[in-house]
Amino acid sequence: MSRLRGGLARSTARLTDSVTSLFRKRRLDDEALEELEETLISADLGLPAAQRIVEGFRRTRFGKEVTDEEVKAALADEIAAILQPVALPMEIEPDRAPHVVLVVGVNGTGKTTTIAKLGQQYREQGLSCAFVAGDTFRAAAVEQLQIWGERTGCAVHAPPKPGADAAGLAFDALKAAKEAGTRVLLVDTAGRLHNKAALMEELRKVVRVLKRQDESAPHSVLLVLDATTGQNAVQQVRVFKEMVAVTGLAVTKLDGSAKGGVVVALAAEFGLPVHMVGVGETAADLRPFEARDFARGLVGLE
């Protein structure tokens, strides 16, 4: 909780300073609610979440005098209510060998690092795990997974040369994982969103070739988002939902973000499971998403 609180510090300061200035002791009238809505939107919670929260305040506290501390406590409860339905772990199905996780997202969001951290966590849980270095045009991504593979004991399926066919690599990796009885196969992918049509075709091709061996694969499609991009993360969800059947989210870089409120916006708009959040560099800093802790941390409550 302390690392999460530290990571949300700038988001918290931004939101709570505004709430404190608005509600030192004030009647909750239409003007106050309008200012609260503007504050929530400016803190990256997005319009749908802001409207829902304000309507909750209108139903329960309209016309009453409130203090900033009362507003923060109520705000934490309202935010937690939005987040709770999406705070779900990414379950690794025990009857899959392997359970295939396709990891997607824009380059720079932390896809490759997230894969490495998950691999280490699964190995610590006693699950065999392998990586597919499917971002074949980025040598750094391939090398990073190879280094993590050596550290964690995870097999790494790497392309024979830069720019090799990612779908063919994924096909061969799934075949090898089946033969080895590997429990989890984590597939990295490209994220060159500036060429959306080409990226869409590449991702869909990866999915098609995986299904040739296992009609149910991929079993999870994890979209990795960088919290520091704020509302851009909302647009990224829209784009990747067009490309592939996203099943859940990982939100990274909350350790340096002034835009943690975007997690609330994502929950309100899409309802996709938020499986995990990144609050630091180590594998232990990739943590299951806890709605109440996040909500209270966002508004600066213990």
C-alpha cells in the first residue's frame, strides 16, 4: 500500500488540493457539484465516472453542509464502487497446457517488462513459463526477454532475424510449449500504432495461427497501458478493442504518474478487468489491483 500511495502521490495532490479548496465547509448545492465534476474530469477520471460520482453525491448529500474530509471519504467510496467490479485477477486456467497470454499495447507502455515480471511471478508460484519475443522488429525487446529468461528460468522463443514473421514464431512457440507441458506462454507483440492497419493485420494473424493449434487460444489478451499518458490510455483501449478481443488490462508506471485517475475512467467506460498495476521496477511491484486501496490512495486517505 505504501508503494501504491507513493506512486499516486501526484494524482492525489492534484485531486485532494482541489477538493480541500472547494469544501472547507460548504453547502453541497448545484454550483458545488458542478465544480466537483470539473475537478474530477481534470484529474483524468473522465466524464462518465465524474457524472456517476456527482449523481451519487446529489442523491445522498445535496443541500447538506460538508467538509473536505467528508467529501474525500465519500469520494473514496464512490470511486471504489466503480472500481470493485473490474478488480479481477488474471486466472491461469489449470487445464490449459499452456495457458496462452497475448500481451498487446503501444510500444513504450511496458509490455516487455510486464511479461518479464509475470514470468518471474509464475515461476515463483511453481508454474513453468515461456516467453515469445513477438515484437520482432525491436531488437531491444527481444534481448530484454532473453535476459529475463536467463534470470527466471523461462524458455524464450526468439526470432531468427530482425523482422521475422511474428505469427510463425508464435505458432512454433505454442507447439514447443505443448510438447514441453509448459503451463504459461506469454506472447509479446509489436505496438507500432502509427501504422494501425499493418499492426491490426499482424495481431489478427498471430491470433489466427494460434487457433490452428488450439481453437481456444489465446486464453487471455492483456492490454498494457501507461498511466502517465492519461486520457490517451482511453483511446488506446478503443483502438486495441477493434484489433483483438482484449480480456483485461495492466496499468503500468503508477510510480511516477500524475494521472492515476485514468484507471477510474477506464473502469467506468469499458468495464474491462483491471488485473494488475505497476508501481515500481521489481517483479513484486507488479501487483494485483485492489479497488479500495487504490480509491483511498487516490484521494489521500489511509
